[in-house]
Amino acid sequence: MPTVPRRTVLAGAAGLAAASVAADVLAPAHAAATTHPLMGGPAARLAACPVPTPKLPMPVTRYPNVLVTGDAGSGTATQTAVAAAARKLSQTIPIHLAVGLGDNVYEFGVTGTCDDDFKAKFEQPNAGIDVPWLMVQGNHDNSSFLIPGDGGDLTRGDHEVAYHQYSAKWFMPARYYSATIPDPAADAAGAVHHPRREPGDVVRPATEPVLVAARPVHDRPA
């Protein structure tokens, strides 16, 4: 049986990966789903981009209730169940703001600014939680084709930044950013004038605002 040198095998694998990357880069925004030659998974799930969407406004409250999620973008029944629990909770405790701690799209991130996975793994599961979602990136959001979560393709994270303009609630204007929550006690010049406490006033405890933490049970590889 003939043998194949290890260096030849590695070179062939590298060539396949490079060809697949080139195909993704050159694919039009309306490209249909394809299969990645190495991993057998989706290589492109691109749809036509919608028109730019106005952003939901930041909450104007001194005590915002914040929903915090992480490792959420699996698109599985687990993610759906966690989002449903958050919606139910919001019926008694209003959610003013949400924070996504990364790994927004498993396993390999997105392949374009209007990847269908934004809808399947963010918009649809979180429907009804209509507040600004301050999103940050994780290693899976910048994966190359070869290893899930290797952080080897930063262009994928760039697509998440670009998606900011096409979603009312996905908030990621840059890879690194800060967001200001307006203080309702601020005047037109930005100066803050908190009301003086009077005897008998109820002072909210230091543990507020309410922090809701949601992390799905892992039902896919880390």
C-alpha cells in the first residue's frame, strides 16, 4: 500500500481550507447554504441584508434591571428555553437592558454581515425581549474553519460589528466600545441633580438593580 508523506497531507488540508475561505469571501450576499469540505458543516448561510435599522433607545432610569447571558448562541432548544424564562421573568421584573458576554454564534461564528444565523441564534430566540443588547465577542465568534473556538479568523467578528446597523437591538458599534446609560436626573447641560432625601423616603437597597444571569446548559462541545 503506498504511503503519503505527512507534509503532503498537511499541505493538501491547508489548500482545501484556503480555497474554502476564498469561496466565502467571494460569495455574494444572497449565496445559498453550502457545505464546508473539511468540517461538513455550513460554510455560508448568507441572505440579502435588510435596510439599516434604527436602534432601540437606551433606558432612562437610575436603576436599570439588566439581563446577562453568555455562551447563548447555540440555536438549540436550550437557548430557546432560557430566553422563554427571561421573557416570563420580565412580566414581573421589567428588563431595561441586556448584555451578551460572547460566543454569540456557535460553533464557527458568522460568514457575513447578514448571515442567517443572526436571525436563528439571536433575533428569533430573543423575540419579545425588545431592549438594547450590549454584545461582546468570544472565541467562537472568531473561529476559523478548522477548530471551533480557535479564534483564528477575526473577519468573522468584524461581521458581528457590521450587523450593528441592521438590528434594532444588537448593539456592537465596534469590537471595543463603551455605552452610556442616561441619568434621568441630568439636566440639559448634563449636570446631575439628585433630589434631596426627605424623612420617610424609601431608599432602594444597594443590591439593586436586579441582575439576571442566564447561562444555558452545554448541549454542544465547549
